[in-house]
Amino acid sequence: MEYVQERVTTLHALDEGAPEAPTDRAAVVVPMTEREYGGLAAERVLSTLETVDPARVIVPLRAPAERAGSFHEWLQGYDLAIETVWCDGPRLERLLSEHGLDGDRGKGRDVWLGLGRALAETYVVVHDADVRTYSPAYVNRLLFPLAHGYSFSKGYYARIEDRRLYGRLFRLLYRPLVRALAERHGDPIVEYLESFRYALAGEFAATADLVADLRIQRGWGLEIGTLGDAFEHGGFAGTAQVDLGRYEHDHRSVRGPTGLAEMSGAVVDATLRTLLDRGIEPDYETLPDRYLEAAADLVRAYSTDAAFNGFSYDRESERNQIETYADAIEPISSDDRLPPWRESPVAAETVLDAARADLREVIG
């Protein structure tokens, strides 16, 4: 049955409408980079959010100084309580360095900066800006569980376009990796990680109380790192996943800067770190081979599923990706997560003041 429940509460979009949800008490965090400026997907997201009318929209912006001012002015053209948090200004950089918070910049770092401001509201929603099928129901669906006793809500959807299966990093790396880990480790955290229909989805919502406890990964491990902390502070009982229906957004190549191969290391690192946080040491010597075996089984299943639906499916390409991702399975690097805002050495308002001053300067 389509409405079967997983180990975490699973809410199915059996109706196309948007459920009642506390949007008036929610901050929506939408990280953007300069490539989103004036783009059709970002315009759709922002214009749709106008109809949702959340308490505030926060845009952590990664852009050079010569683009930040015009980007901010473009954002101000929308009928939203929208705030730009420029993530690349010199005052902000100095402030973070003074408190030992400098380091690699990435999506996770940007989101962390936006979350500091979002804590002013009762609920927080985070999602990307490159969604070509963005619906006004998304925010309501993500918030709905929070108004019904849950503290964390994760979105899921089918990555299908042009009669092809996408979601490759989840299908070909994360899913078989967690399956391989489950063979050796029966800890509840592994079962939790297995429970999500799309663990790498960038869309989630949480209570401000839980958000204040998140240790944010700086880069592409953001989504999995968030799950690890959601388990610690919300557990199975406090977690729901929500069907967001049809969902299309930009695809990445396997190779090249910001490609899937580059992202794979961060996903592996974040996944294994959730185990290490609970004192579980993976068997690194055998894990790559066990991953490859689990991935090969899944490729056969995906191929059959694609054929069942008359979709195109390139087995050779999928196998090649698996070999590439296997190279990323190795002992994890040093822990450079950003601290929970509840324990941050610098107040969120101080960080925001620095970001605002930087932005005022480039606006002129």
C-alpha cells in the first residue's frame, strides 16, 4: 500500500491540497548563491512564498561583493518579510575568525548563519531555491507535523524526470552504504538512517528548540548531519517524513567542481560520523566491499523498476558511479562541524549585525 508506515511516521500526500500549518510562526531559510540571481526557479520559489506568507524568509547569500548589493535589492522586490544574510563580508569573516569559527565555506555554513536568525520564530523550515516545481503546499506540509507533537520533519519525493531515475547520490551511495552498515551494526541510529525515503533531500523543518541543538556540517554533509542530531534530540517518536509530491530541480554531473563525486566524500563522512558520535567504529577494511555488493544488488533492482515503467536505464553508467563513490569510503576527517547555536561562542545577533554592516557597505 502506498500509505504504509516506515519506522518514522510517514505522511503521504494522498490529496493535492496544503494542510493547515502554523506558517505565521515560521521562518523559512532559503540558501542562495549568485547563480540564483534572477533565475526562473528562484523567482518561482519566492513568488510562491508570497502566497504562503511565513513570518519571515531568510536568505543566506553566498556571492562576491560586486553582486551582493544588487542581489539584495532584487530580493527586496518580493512582498515578503525577507532578510538577506550576506555570508562573505569582511566584518563577518573577522568575527567568525576571532571566535574560532572560520574554516571551509559551503552550503552548510551558509545555512548555519541563516539558522541563527531563524531562531527568533517558533518553527524553522529549510529548503533549496533551485526547485522548478515549487508548490505552496511544501512549507505547510513540512510544518504540519510540528504542530502535532513532532520536533523534526523531513521532506521526500520521487526524483524522476524525462522518464529517467535521478537522485543518484542517494540511490547509489547513501542507500547501499547504510545497508552495508546495517549488516554489522544493529544500533538504532542505523535503523533511523535507513527509515528515510530520501535522506539527502534538502527540505526539512524543525522546532526552534531542536534547531538550536544542531551541529551543522559546513558542506555537502549538511542533510545527513542534520539527521544524526535530529535522532539525538527528537528520536523516532519526534520525527516525521512528509511527501512533497512532484519535485524537479537542477542536476549535477558526476565529475567536476561541485559534482556528485566531490559531494560523495562529504556524504560518507557525515554518515559515518553519526555512528562515531554513538561510539560505533565501522570496519573500514571490509566496508567498501560490502558497499559494492549492496550497491550491485540495488542496481539490479533499479534496472528492473525502470524497465517495469518503460524508463531508460544505463546500467554501465550506474556501475561506474558506484566504483567512483566507493573511493570515498575511508576513515573520516577531523570534525569541523559548526557548534549548535545554543552553545555558540558568539551570539546570533552579533553575527547578524556584522553581516548587515557588510551588506550596507556594498549597497552604498
